[in-house]
Amino acid sequence: MQQLLALAEERNFTRAANTIGMTQPALSRAIASLEAEAGLILFERFPTGVSPTAAGEELIHEARRILGSVTLVEHNVRQRGRGDLGNVNFALGPLAASFMLKRILTDTLKVAPRLAISAVVRETSAIVEGVLQGIFDFAICSANTLKSEGGIDVISLASFPMGMFVRSGHPLLSLNRDVEWNDLIPYPRITGRYPQHRRLDAGLPFGPLDTTVECNDFEVLRAITLETDAIWLTAMAMLDGDERGGSLVSINPRPFHDLAIAEIVLVRQSERLLSPAAERVIQLIMTTTANFAK
């Protein structure tokens, strides 16, 4: 087929032979053999060159299509081997999804635009179960909500300090002294959902005080904080530079509360061999979270 296409392109045996690295007599014999096998005249011969017959044009068209498919298959195989092509299914916990998912997908699609990616947001218990069942290649969640499980590897990605934030103009900001824990009692205290085992092991998210609202939609929590007198406990990475100290202001109750660290981890099934595409995305995620932590 390559010989056929070279001759169709050059319309001359000598030039076509040079193009594909053959001698002119060898190419002439090869085309003659093809014509004899097909029982068709594929090229009309002239003193100055050749011209495809109608039958030759049909075969040339098919040869281009077939060789194009072969080239695409070879290209796709190489891309799959590099992790630039394939299917990747992963899940994220609500906190990780809120400030990481957009960046992860953007970075991934820039370097591997042909990857087929499925990213879902679930509670940590559900995504760990999905990893163990092979539904997800891996998952990203907060270690604060992760229960110890067998059969999984946990890889630390980054740690983010937590903070308490209120809207600009909040009554607590008008106090002419340090904020104390009792000062928080009249106001709603909101945060993401903490599973029961974490409350028992590590204490309440708001130190000595109860949480009044738990919600895993962090955009809703942001809006509530901006529109009410609620106090929002969240990872500082959730706030951009303009919000922090602007529309949202940090408070630290006294005696000083040792606010928790939100550790983001990647969870994968132990000893499971992942596809090159999944491994490629994991490497990109590790780079992304390292940049987040800077």
C-alpha cells in the first residue's frame, strides 16, 4: 500500500522508488505483481510517467484509509503507554473537591486532552468503599474524615491550616479585646461534616462549643458566612487572597484554640496495578497539591 501511494503521489517510478527507498526496477516489479494478483490495470504507463486508472483510484483511496487507520492505532498505542489516552475514574471528598477539582482537571486536560475522565464527589466512607471495590482508580479526601481501613494505601498530598472566619462588619470584630470562646455562643457555628468517630477521637471542631450547621457544600457555607453572622471553620485554602482579610476576616478565640490541620490524602487499593493513564493523573495531582501547599 505504501508503494502504491508513493507511485500515485509521484506519478513516476523513479521518483516514487527514491521516496520509499527502493530501486526503480523493484518498485516496477512490485506494482506489476499487485496488478497481476488483482487482475486489474492500476496505472497507465506513459513515456514520461504513469497515471492511475479508475480501478487504481479506488484502490488508492482504500489504501489511504487503511494506512491512516494503522497510523492512528500506532499513535494511540504510544499515547496509552505514556498515559495520555485512556479512562480514569476517581472520586473526591467535598473539601478536596471544593478547592482542588477545578485545578486538577485544568492541569490534566492541558497535558492530556484525550483522556476520558470521570470525577465524582462523595462522602469519604463512600469513596473508600468505591476504591476497595475497584469502582474508582483512586480517591482524594481529607484525612480528618478517613477511618482506618485495610486494603488501601494512604498517600499524603498536602496539609492546609484551618481557620475561623466571619464576614467583614461582624459584631465580634467590634470587641475591644481578644475574642473568647463564650463570645461565639450567640452566633451560628458552621463547618463541613465531621463523622462521629472523628468527633470522639479528636474533639469538637469548635473546641468546647457545638457546631450548629454541618454542610458539605462549601460554596453554600461561604455564602452563608457573607450574608449572616455565622462563624465558618474551614481550610484557609478555601479563601482566595481578596477574601481573606477583606470580605472574610479571621478570628482566633482565647485561650488560643489550636485549630486543626486539614490533611489531604490520596487513597488507592493496595497492590492494584493501575493503568498508565491513572498513574499519569496521580502524578499530576501530586504536582498540583504541592503547588497548592506553597
